[in-house]
Amino acid sequence: MTLQTETTTAPAHGSLTTAAPYAQMLERVRYEGAHPTLERADEAVRRVLAALGRQLVGDERVDLAARLPVEAALVLTAQVPAVTPLTGWEFVKDLAQRTDSTSAATRWNVGAVLSVVSQLAGPELLDRIINQLPSGYALLFGRAELHQPRRKTASS
């Protein structure tokens, strides 16, 4: 099956909720990441969401999956969360090693995918996700990291 798009410009903000949500997500990632094809964008989405699925737990994981297109949600939730969470830099480095890619190319793909994910998540959920994860993820989601994320402790 070949995905075709009618436009080569960036989809308008909020257009990810149309009839083909995953195709719209791929088109947005293709544009943001300057990928030549939707297949390359799909590869980036699957790799980044699988890596994020290894880091995200709890209600934030469930709530994010509910806001993603079904295909993307399945990739995210198919992963077993890691015992030891990675910082943002370690996340990029680990993904680069797993995909046999450079850190720079991986960081570019992560930024393209997570910027689209942040739009789908919305500001409140994105705040919760960033607060759950170790330092460095705000930048990956396209936000300035103005404070250290609050880490959950056994008493909270």
C-alpha cells in the first residue's frame, strides 16, 4: 500500500486529527524532519516511539497512547519500560547505537518525531511527561528546559 499526499507543504497545526491520522502524522514528521519519503518518516516514527516506550511509564504512557494514532500507539506500548531511565542525551545515544546511526542524525529524527508528538499530547500532558522523565527531554520535545524535572520518589 502506498501512502500518497496531495501537498508538499507543512500540514496546518491541528490537521493531525483528519480521516487518516497516522498518514497525517507521517506527513508532518516527513516535513519537520526533511525526510524525502513517507517511508523514511515512518521508520523515524517507529524507532523514536519504540525508544520513548522504553522510557515512559504509568498514566503518562497510557494517556499519550490514547492521543496518538493507533499505529503509533501500538509501537509505543509494545515496549517494556527500562529499569533504569535514560537522560535525554543517553536516550539519543542509545537510539543511535540501536539504529547504527550518528548521534546528530538521531537527534534530528528525535526532534522531528517528538515535536509532532508534543502537538498531539497537548501542553498539560507534555508537562507531565517531561516531569516524569530525567533531565534533557524538554529540549527533545522542542521546549526550553528551565528547571530540573521533578523526579518521582517512593513517598510521592
